[in-house]
Amino acid sequence: MPEPSALHYFVGGVPAGAVFLQNLDGLNEILDRIPSTATGRRREYEVCFIGLVSYLEAFWKDHFASLVNICPSLLVNFRKAGGNTTVDAADLVRQQRSSFAGIGFLISERIDFGTAKKVNSAFGALLKISPFSSDEAGSFNEYLNIRNQLVHHGGIVTAQFANQASEPINPEHLFFHSLVLPDGYFEVAATFARDIVRKTVYSTRDQLRRALSERKSDVTDQQQKGTEYLGWRFDEEEDN
């Protein structure tokens, strides 16, 4: 487990990748407690799917914040690439920090990570990486659309959803039918989310290592430890 001295770089004091895995474990525990013969199981799947996509969204914001917290100088290139580095000075003072170790929290709070394109744009500007390939972007946006339909419309098929759907929807179903998650849909989405988080954790850590190596004389032990802690839980799984 990470040492307390470097935990201040992370939201809640835990690396975002590890938080995502903890949340995913919790969702799987909920589903594992439901008998396979139980009626109404679709509701539990819907709720867990909503949670899964929401936890994945939270990962982007929290992981981005930790990268900036560990290496605030990344913001120079981020701004050059068109990223917004504006923060409210009063918010900075409210954190009661003696350094800029928490500036990433304030920066990420103002960034929209609501689509795969926006995620790629933010991380591309910060570290020149794209978490999503074109196929992965399509899957993520589909999951977002379905999650939003479940949350904001109770799963009812609306005209807007039909226009965004990857496959044609019978016009007679508009406003009279609800989405039904197929068997195994959550499991496929969970595997996708886990894989994309893992890939992002490792690719951003590699890039951050390079960025810190260029400033070696100015890098602290805490920054180096924080960088390695980005892979907490994933590293443990690799070792086992």
C-alpha cells in the first residue's frame, strides 16, 4: 500500500486506478449475491451498469488531477495545446496547501471528460497520449448513451436516443419501449472499462516518468513515489 507521504496527490488519498478497481469489485459483489433464477434481475444489472460507467467517468477526472498534482509543470504544455489552466485563487487558498500539489484537483474540475473525444483531447494535451482508439471510442460513447438514457429517461427509448443508436430502432418502439440490457452486457462493459483504465494508467505513468526524468534535479522523492503509486493494484496483479 502507498505510503501516506505521497497520498496527497490523489483524490481521496488513493490512486484513481485502484479506486476504480475497488468500485468494480463492489459492483461484482452485488451481482454475485443475486441468484441466477431471481426475477427482476434486470434492475440490478441496470443499476450496476450505471455505476460502472459513472465510476469510469470519475476515473478520467481523478487520474488527470493526480498527474498534474505530481508534475505541475505539465500544465505548461497543456496550456500551449489549448487546455484551460485557469483556476479561482480563492479555491486554491481554501485548500490550505503550502504548495501546488493540489492544483490538479482544481484544473480537472473545470475539464469536460464527457466523451471519448474530450478524454483523448485532455490527455493528449497533457501527455500526448490518446486513451481511446477509434473503436474503443465508439464503445465508450455507446455505453455513455445507454447510461444517460437509463438515468435521465428511465430507460425509455426516445427519438434522440434512436438517432444516436448504433443499430436501427423500430419507430413503433419510441416512447413505448424500454432498453433491455442483454445477458452478459455488464460483463463485457466491465472488461472494456477495466482494460481501458489499465492501459491508461500504464501509458500515462510511462509518459510521466519521462517528463520527470527531464527535470531530474528538481524531482522530489514524493513525486517519484507518487508516479509509481499510479499503478497500485494493477502492479500487484501483474506480480501475482
